[in-house]
Amino acid sequence: MILVTGATGNVGSEVVRHLVQQGERVRAFSRSGRVPEGAEGAEGFAGDLNSADSVTAALDGMSAVFLLPGYQEMPESLAAMRRSGVERVVLLSSSSIPVPGDRSNAVTRYMLESEDAVRASGLPWTFLRPVGFASNALQWKDQLAAGDVVRAPFAGVRTATIDPYDIGAVAALALRSAQHEGQAYALTGPEALLPADRVRILAEVLDRKLHFEPQPDGEARAEMTAQMPAEYVEAFFSFYVDGTLDESQVRPTVRELTGREPRTFREWAQSAGPQAFSPSGV
Ligand SMILES: NC(=O)c1ccc[n+]([C@@H]2O[C@H](COP(=O)([O-])OP(=O)(O)OC[C@H]3O[C@@H](n4cnc5c(N)ncnc54)[C@H](OP(=O)(O)O)[C@@H]3O)[C@@H](O)[C@H]2O)c1
């Protein structure tokens, strides 16, 4: 049986669906314990990733674990996995890792610390290092509910956004086979898009007249500061304003591993559908 943490999230729910469709037995771990839509047959498990005791309680009978980064007591949770006979761990990391050893950046640091903890555990591992997700467009949901203008930061930054569906597909491969052990996969979608491109595509898919407005850096900084710790605001400004992270390069990894092209932003938007952007939607 395979344990999937973050199982109700954008990525975790895709991991669960891919595994269930491939006939695997899955324990879907999140605080709510919900089984994601389209993954009937998976077993829901309510637990807290910040607690090694809580993770340990979910490990009975698990042969592989899909793990989210950045939670507390990770070394203890990984030690428990090793003791309980888990054979491999697939860690969701990020494209910010190849920034060479820059632990002064808070986002890079928490990803590096997570990778370090997995390496130190002695468990066989695979790291997934995706660029920004297509599903980050769901952050525009409130603006789309309020009107036709999307104001977003970092207007000049191109990202080859990846559909969580494709991260899930690669995760499922790595969870099911020893062939991917010791690999760190850089994962991207098929095209580098500006925020304005994503709004234009969204407008076409939703059949709405949407307009993109670049958010000035000062306004973006104030808004982000209200939502997250200052060190994360600095980390994102370093990535996208100082240009320390380039997520525009399209990589062949998804195609090479899955045998098909990664999904476009348009395909992500079509599968998310208008309900994902409606006030009562997911
Ligand atoms: N967004 C990006 O562009 C990007 C790029 C690279 C890497 N990442 C990494 O990818 C991760 C996952 O992204 P996502 O979009 O799939 O996230 P998401 O949609 O917010 O999902 C998070 C999942 O984790 C669960 N969760 C949260 N806190 C938990 C806790 N304390 N204990 C147990 N479960 C918990 C949530 O369910 P409950 O709320 O029910 O617990 C949910 O299932 C991010 O956190 C980030 O580290 C993101």
C-alpha cells in the first residue's frame, strides 16, 4: 500500500488518482482525512504532517510514501518510515533547489532541508523539482468572482507552468518502481507563459472578457506581506524581481518519463473548468 501525504491538495490528489487508476491501494493522508474526488477506493487518513507520532500511526503496511516538503519533525517521521519497512520515498521539492546552495533564500532553504532530511534517512528516494504550478491560477479565484480584471505580480516573468496532473504521473511512476531511485527530476510544462498569457488563455476557456493588470512591485510586496512571513516575501522577490530563479526553460523530463507531452496551461484550465473559479467551487 502507498501513503500519499497532502492527498487532497493540487498535487497529492493527482498522485492518489493516478495510483488508484493503476490499481494500487492508497492511504490518502491529510488533516481532513478526505478521499479526493475520482479516487474512490483510496483509504482516507486524518493526520498531521507536523507530528511524527501522527505520521507513524499511518505507516502500517506502507511500502512507499509520497511526501510534501517543509513540515516539522521530518527526520523523526522519516526514521519511523525506515523502521516500519517503507521501501522508498518520493519527495515533492521545487525548481528553486538548483540555485547553488543559496540557503539565505527561505524557500530554497526549506526545500533543501527537506531533501537533506530524506537523504540522511537512508531510505531510497526520488526528488521531484517542479516549476510553478498551473493551479497557482486558482489564486485569482476571488478576483474572477469579483469582476473581469486580474491583477497579478511579476508581470514580466515567464514560467513553463506544470499541470499537477503531470507531477502526479511522474510521482506514481517513482512510487511504483525502484528504477527512479536516486534521481532528482526537473519538471516543467510544455510552454513558457507570462501571467498575461495565462489570463488570456483562461479568458478563452472560461468564455469571459478578462483583462490582465500588472501589479506594481510595491503593491505586491504589501499584499504578500499581509499573507506570509517576511522571509518568504523576500524569497519570492529574489526569485522573480532580482531574477535568481529561471522557470522559463522547458524541460523534456515529463515526456521522457511518461511517453507523452506534458499538459498545456489550456488543458489544465479546461480540466479545472469554470466550477474551479466559481465562488462555491473547489
Ligand atoms: N505552488 C507551486 O508553484 C509550487 C512549486 C513547487 C513546489 N511546491 C510545493 O508543493 C506543495 C504542495 O502544493 P499543492 O498546491 O498541492 O498544495 P495544496 O493544494 O495547498 O495542498 C496541501 C495538502 O496538504 C495537506 N496539509 C496541509 N497541512 C497539513 C498538515 N499539517 N498535515 C497533514 N496534511 C496537511 C492539505 O490538506 P488538509 O488541509 O486537509 O490538511 C492538502 O491535502 C507546496 O506546499 C509547496 O511546498 C509548490
